[in-house]
Amino acid sequence: MSFTAAKWRGHFPLLAAHRDLHYLDNAATGQLCEAALDAVTSHELLHRANVLRGTYRLAEQADAAYENARRQVAAYLNAASADEVVFTAGTTASINLVAHAFGEGLNAGDEVVLSLAEHHSNFVPWQMLRERRGVLLRILPLTADGRIDLSRLAETLTPRCRLVAVTHASNVTGAVTDLAAIVAVARAVGARVLVDGAQAVQHGPVDVAALGADFYAFSGHKAYGPTGVGVLWGRGEALAALPPFLGGGGMIGRVTVEETTYAPPPRRFEAGTPPIAQAVGLGAALDWLRVQPWADMHAHTARLAQRLIDGIAVLPGLTFLGPRDLKQRLPIVSFNLEGIHPHDACQVLDGHGVAVRGGHHCAQPLMDFFGVQGAVRASLAPYNDEADIDALLAGLKDAMRKLG
Ligand code: PMP
């Protein structure tokens, strides 16, 4: 299968409807692929019913579609079993689930290790856990260019460490985490590893078996699927060891007035009516993504990222956040131009039809590390092309004329 950005773009209905849009905010939300849109539409039109509850044919079809989506996610992640896939509302919900269910077993003095590069959704739930359980948070420091400093692993992961929660890739710098190194040290001290995969899954299939982590969280909407759905993958025994987080219908074995027994995973963690059509859409998106020509697509987005980095490198007053070497990063480029507030830059860029994000990107500890309040971020997808980058560069020059 040969790849071109134009052909890929053709699979995204919104981009066909907005031909003049230069959409470069893919780290916030990817556009919905037609495979997902078609699956959601046909599910809602033909198979809509609640799951796990009905015995009539329509309900059985809804059940089958929902469980098929679980298998599609498992295939994308190379999970050992579809039962390792829990549908949630998104990355944030997945991390909160672990913070509550795993956190329930932690006590004062137990340690949870995060990195300074985490998104707020992999910071705040652990700070809340610290309030509840008195655990100690230890923070993995960063190298000057914003990568997790692996030389500090051994001293940060003590024998009291129970969990390491780190991002697979930074939503600000695009820096990819060396998970193998972290997993090895975590294993040595007997800690579990949770990976925030929100920025990684949309860049190609993930092999959770090879990563060796215990939990992997991501969101559907960043992986060209619907909003409102996400996944918590958990290694079979790691999930089985967790108590439920939310209680309600669907997650029980038996309820009496006196007590409740719980269903095994994944149902144990899916209280209430799940996001059924959204899960079906996400399954379809990942099924489609799984067979895309990723090597060509990576080469394409890396070329575009290089074009962007080269283009901004010559602008006066540039501050660049993160590693410049494209081998260590995803095509997410964050920067500042002296004297120009990121929000103002984004507004001028919007006038050029360029959609990029400016602000702290829900990573204020990382912004503090870089000594900035915010940054302009362009995040690329395979449907982007040279025209998108050139429009961004032209817009930046205009912003410098108007604001600089
Ligand atoms: N982690 C990272 C690295 C992210 O980029 C994001 C989304 N910006 C999240 C977590 C949270 O994802 P969601 O809002 O879909 O729950």
C-alpha cells in the first residue's frame, strides 16, 4: 500500500469539508477517520441497544459489536487477551481508575514515581492519592532538552516504590520515553508501571507485550476515533489484583442487601452503560490504523517536522522546547518567539487558516522546568503536508510583523 498525505487526507471527512484548514493541533485531538465515522453511524442506525442486559437479537448484536471492538483494541496493542482491555472515558479516566483501584492498596510511606514531563492528568490523580493515602511522590528529573534523565532512575526508584507512572511521549516536546530502561528498574524494585500512551497510540500500533509495562492508558479521540471513549489496558494478573473503582450495574457478580461480589476484569471496571458506539468507532479506527504503511508515514511526518524545525530555526528570538533530534521524538514541535504571547501568535495563525495550540498544554511543571508560561505547539499527523507547514511559517512571520 503506497502512502501519500493527500490520499490519507481523503479518509478524514472533516478535512474534506474544510479544504483551506491547516490542522496542526493533532496532539489535542486527531480528526475522525471515516472508518470510525462509518462504524459509529451504522452501529447507531442498525444495532443500538444497551450491552450486557438484553436477550433479544438487537441487544445481542450490540453486545457482539462492543466485544468485537475490545478484540480490535487488543489486536492493535498486541494484548494477550481482549479481557485485558477496559473501556473508559479516556486517558484521564484510565489513570484515575488506576490511581483509585491500585492506590487503594497503598499506604503512607509507599512511593509513586512520576516524571517532570507528565500531563496534568498523570500528575493530579497522584497528588490526590497522596492526600488520601499519604503516599510519597518522587519525580524523575529531566535532561536540559526535556527528556527523562535515565541516569537518575536508580536513585529515584527506591525499594519503597510501588508504581511508576510515566508518559510514553510528551505532549509538549514529543520526546519519546525509553520505557525499557524504566521498566527494567521498576521490575528490579518490584514496582508496577503505568504508561500514559495518550500521545503514542496515534503514531502506530503499540506492542504492550514487548513494552513490559502493567498498565497502558490512551484516548480514542487522539487516535482518529470518537471522543468520550478511551482504554485502560492492564496485564491480566495486574488487572485481576485490582478492586473496582466505580460501583454500579454491569460490574457485579451477585448483589444482595448485605454485600456484592464483583465481576472479573474487564467488566469489574466498567460500571454503568459504557460508551458503546464510541467503543465500536474506536475499534474500527484502530483496525484501520493497524494496517497502514507506518514506515512511510513516519518518514513523511519526520520530514515535515524537520521542515518546520528548520523554518523556525532562522526566526529571531526563538526558544525551542525539547530535543531537536527527530529520532528521539514524535512530530510535536513547541516553541516561543521572544515578545510574542503564544495566544496572540495562535490568533494571528488562525487568520491564516492554521490551527495550532498555545498555552501550558496541561503540563505546567514542564513549563516551569523550561522557565516559560506557555508555548506555541504544532503537532503533526500523516494527513499534513508541506503546505500546512509553509502556511504556519508564513503565519509566524506575519505574527512577528504584527506583534514583535
Ligand atoms: N496525557 C497526555 C500525554 C495527553 O497529551 C493528554 C491529552 N492532552 C492526556 C493525558 C489527557 O487525555 P484526555 O483529555 O483525552 O483524557
